[in-house]
Amino acid sequence: MKIDCGHYPLMGGFDELLEAPGKPRDGAGGLCDFFAELPADELEARHRAVDAAIMAAGITFTVYSEAGNIDRTWPFDVVPRILPKAEWDRIEAGLKQRLAALNRFIDDIYHERNIIRDGVFPAEVLADSKNFREACIGANPPFDVWAHICGTDLVRDGDGTVYVLEDNLRVPSGVSYMLENRQLMKRLFPELFARYDVLPVDDYTAQLHDMLAALSPRAGERPEIAVLTPGIYNSAYFEHSYLAQQMGAHLVEGSDLVVLDDDCVYMKTIEGLTRLDVIYRRVDDEFIDPEVFRADSALGVPGLMRAWKQGKVGIANAPGSGVADDKVVYAYVPDMIRYYLGEEAILPNVPSYLCMNEAECEYVLANLDKLVVKPANESGGYGMLVGPKSTAEERAQFAELIRANPRNYMAQPTLSLSTVPTLCEDAIEPRHVDLRPFVLQSKDFYVTHGGLTRVALRRGSLVVNSSQGGGSKDTWIVQGSTPC
Amino acid sequence: MLARVAENLYWMARYLERAEDTARLVNATTLMLMDMPRGASFGWEGLLKVVGLDEAFHRLYDEASETAVMSFLIQDERNPSSIFTCVRHARENTRTFREVLPRESWEWVNELYLYASTHMAHALDRRKRLEVLTEIIRRRQAVVGLLAGTMSRDEAFQFMRLGRNVERADMTTRVLDVSYAINLPYQNSQYYDIVWMSVLHALSAHQMYRRHVGVRATGHKVLAFLLNDVQFPRSVRHCLHEIQSALDELPGAEPMRCLQGMLSLVEGADFRTLAGRGLHEFCDDIQARLADLNEVISRTYFRAAHPQKMTQTLFSLV
């Protein structure tokens, strides 16, 4: 098999590498030439080598199914996705702007609620929020920042516009795959990196470490930092252990920690108890402290909220951050940016219809076959209706769900997501992609160079979630438009 | 260092050591078999006793035939000490502390597991057995070498060193004890040398014995070599010294006290007498003390991990 960009069957939408068959976009020419020159058997050999490398590295994620949990290896596609640096700079600025506003919003919601008083954000949305945490009212995390790590999902529509699809502020995952993908590409195509100035991505873990260290309640050179994981059976366990390893942090489970009467958090070590300064938690809010949230949780640490509210431990993301990770709240982010920062949003939202507003709800119900309907609080692509691919029965079912609980639903037009050439069974075919960059904020901001490009491996499919058969690609932010 | 992580490191090292030791033992036995008179009924039962799994075996199989015993020791997942089970446990443990080891460690342990899961069945066939098990040993040794060459001598390293040497000392006394018992009937026959040589083979000790002791495998000299040699890495005394240096780097005094008694016992033994009688009791004593040491190590370092729950155990040995 050969990757021949000249005979690549474009799908009609926006392709990230090609303007037209045989006509690469800015920056993609070198890549197309490289693949055109690569003998077919060579490509296959390298592809096999990379599969073996993924197997060996044990880069896996777990899929929950009725038949039990399956550890699947990470599906990786060899054709990278390219974005020119100039375009990326604008996206990066947009991502920082967005997270800054979201953090102002969260802090406001747990304090004065000016945004509601000033009539910019409706009180009833907050009243129905599933991720608002009463226990967080009045808390003052360092720098007034709550969401320290944000995985923002971006998509590109047919006309080339990049939209924000959602803000993942709870426990966004995928960054380790972004890092692994680059490692794999370097192993697979070292000579390609000689032709391009690809911005490196492996700075992320050092940046993550510094961001977390800034949350330490104790002054000192080496704060004790831990990644709190639900354990080995969690779907993102690979990532938890990977990040802990890369940061030189501890990887802990709830049972490794204890909060004593002094309200400090301690790790159970071979020498007894050692104080812990910062927790990068990958456990959902509801499970982190059985004293405050779900009493039946065995994943958390009794007393953790106490310790956090007194400033004895830093927690990222702060409990309660999820209040801004809600598909209805999402629709108000451009207003938040205007309200808190006095700026216009650099990155637009996908047009959204909120079912809580009667007129919009009527429109949604009348156009279910054209829209994508999403529940406000689900993640991972669960509980969605993709109108154009749905049956009449499914639509009727969703109409009922929406009428029963309009606040919980919003809808968006079906975008024709952009495509990237992808190595399929026996040909190179276009497949739809999205992009999840990771944004950090504590003392400073940091945005990954690129992010995780997720690809819907089934032809025509728009679902990129790894739990639902998605794969991934390396993402290149390329300096200068013409490669050497 | 987290108590839970320390415990997993300790057991990961024990599992890997056991997998390798069992592979060596099976290889040596397979080779020795070829030297025995054809009519001689080989004691497969004896091999099961060496690893302390005879009872477990008979709960699952009727007759101790070569096929059954090999399958049980090499690949049977119902046997908690089969080579494959040990490798699988080691891999599962490694997953829980990837962050404390050099990055490639996980990959190599994982590759060892992947190799084992696809090749173990071939090892049932005598013709392929040597090759497959040698590859298991090679891959395990690669992990050991990787850690030796790239890992700081931190607490994590010391816990693995503890686990490895507790396991190895235990295996050495077991092989000695049982091989001796099996070989007793041949004491005064033409196979006498072969018998002691086979003990050395089972512990991969024959070459170093020849080099440092002599060509002839004499009972008391073999015993002194395997129990009390300071330089041979599989001798009990050497293992105890390794444990001693690991404990030196760790907090807590109780394990060290426990070790001292065992060291004096080995150093003070009279090997000429032991070659004639009392070896079984002697080995039993060492094994009981190793089990005590394991218990003290758990109590001292791992207890914080789960105050009520039992610590991990392999049912046959500790």
C-alpha cells in the first residue's frame, strides 16, 4: 500500500492536509512528498513495527463492556495532522482567553455570583447544575484558579472555521497519548523530523509539574506531589501512572492517604506518615471525600475537603470546577469572556440551542433529524443523539427525554468535521478528526503545542472517543509554511 | 516511599526470581533426565516436592507424568507458582508502580509477559523446552540488568533486592533439600557424581563450583559451596549478605535482628556432618527463618498499606 496524496479521495469537506487531490496545503507538501517516495512495503514494515512497539509499551486503555473490561491497545494512525504555527498562535491565544474566563466564572459562582446578579448568566442553570458543589462555596484556592488542567475539544467545520466543541474541566484525559504518539512517530519516521521544524510536545510534564508545584501550601524546593488514581482498573490508569512517572510524583490511591486532626494530608510510607502538598486528582468530585460527598466511595480520602478548604493541600482540578463543564453552561462562555475580560471570544462556540429556552426547544424538537443532541453532564460521547444517523424511534425517545428535562439538553447543528488522510484496511482514506489541546493555569498559563488529534476510524463516523472506536494521530505544529 | 508500592516491588522481584529459578530448575532436570538410565523411573514427584507444590499438583492432576508436571510447572494458571503465573503477577505488579522504575522496565517486563503468553505452550515439548525457557531466563535477566544499570540505589531498588534474595535463598535450600533426598538411593552407585552434579546444575552452580572448588562434586564441598560461599550469587550466605546490605539502606531494625540469627546458623554449620545426616532439618530451619524474615519485613514496611488485610502471599512458600 502507498500513501499517494495525488489519488486521495477527498470527502468534500475540509481536509487538513490537502486543498484538492494532489494539492497539499501550506506546510503539508513535504509530508505528501515523503509518503509518495516511501516504497509500499517499507510503509507496511514500519506500520507493523509501530504496532509491535505499542504492544510492548503496553499503551492501553480499558473499554467497559457487558462482557467485562477489555484492555485494548491504543489505535494509532501513522499520517500526522499538520497545523501551521501562525494559525496555532491564534488558537493558543483563544484557549488561554477561554480558560481565564472560565476560572473567573467558577470563582464568581462560589463567591458573590456577580454574573447572575448582572443578568448575564441565568440563576436557573446554576440551580439545576449537577456539578455544582455546595461544599465549595467560599473556598479560596491559590491564584483564584479552580480549573488548572483543561482539555478543550476543538473541531473544524467545512468552511475551515475552528470551533470550541466542549471544555473538559473535570478530569480530562488523553495527554499521555499525545506524548506517546510523538515518541512513536519519532521512532517510525525519524527522517521526516529532519525535514520539518515540528514544535516539541514533551515539555508538557515539566510544565504540569511546575503548575502543580505552584499550588503547594508549603514553601520549599520540592513539594510532595501525587497523582490520585482510582486504581489499576480505571480506563485511564495508563495515563495516571505515565504522568506520575514523568513528573517524578507519587502515584497514590485513596487508601494510601489519610487526613489527621491537623487537617493535613499524609501518605502512608515505609517510614510512617509523610505530608503531601499537592494532589493531581484523577478521581471525580463525588468520590474524593466520603465525609462530604458519596459516603460509599472507597476511592477517596475522608477529610480531604477539610484539608483543601483550609489551604493545607492543593488539589487540581479544584473540587467543584465541574460546574463550568456542562454543555449548557458552555453556551454562555462567549458571554463570560465579554463579562469578565471585556474581550470578544477569539475561538467561536458551535452554534447551540438550549432546550431550557422555549423557542430554542421547539426548534430542536422540530429539527431532531438535523441536529446533534447532547445531555448537559455526560462525557465520553455517551447519551448523545446524532440526528442524521438516527432512527425515527430514537428521535421519538429523545423528544420525550428533552420534554421531561429540557435543562439537561442542548443541541448543535451537525458539523461536517474536517478530515485527515488515514491508513485504513487497504487504502488511504479521509477520516474525521477533532483536536484536544491541553491548557494549564495556576501561576502562569501553558498550552500544549498541538494536542491530541482523535480520529473516527469508521468511514463517515463523527465519533472520535476512544471508548467508542476512535483512534489518534500525532499533531504537528509546524514553523514556517514551506518545509526545507 | 509508599508502603503499598514497597510491597508490590518486593513481590514483583520475588515473582520474577521464582519464574527464573523454576525455568532453570526445569531445564536442568530435562537435561539430567537424558543422563539417567532409561529404565530408571524418574522422580517427577520429587521435582514437585522441590518447589513445594506436590499437594497442589495432586489436587489438579492424578499422575505425575512428565507432560502433566511440565504443564503444571510451566504454564498452568491454576498453579500460583507456575512460571507463567509468576510472570503475569510480576507484570500486574509492575503496572502499579511504573512511576518508580526506569521507563523501559515496564516495557521489558511487559514484553517478557507477551513472550510467555505466546510461547509457554511450546515449552511442553521437550525439543522446544530448553529454547523457550532459556529465552524466559534471558528476558528476565535483561530486566535485572536494566535495573542494575539505570536505576538509582534508592528504596525502591532495595525492596526489589530484598525480594529477589529472599526468594533465591529459599529456592536454593529447597533444591538442596529435595535433590539430596531424591538422590540418596544412588549414594554408592556410579551415578553418585552425577547426582551431586545435578544439584549444582539445578542451581546453575556447576561452572562456578568447578572453577572455585574443583572438578569432582563431593557432598560436603557442594553443600559448603551452595550454603556458605561468599562469592557465589546463589549461595544462601551470599543471598543473606545481599539482604543485609539492602536492609542497611532501609529504616527499621527488626528485620536486621531476624537476619543475624540466620547468618550465624549458616556460617557455623558443619558441612561434613550435614552431608551425612541432618541436611533436611537444616534446610527446614533456614526455610522457617526465611518465612519469619518475610513476616517481619511485611510487618515493618508494608503494614501501613493495609492494617487488617493479609499481605500478599504465595501459598506454597511463606
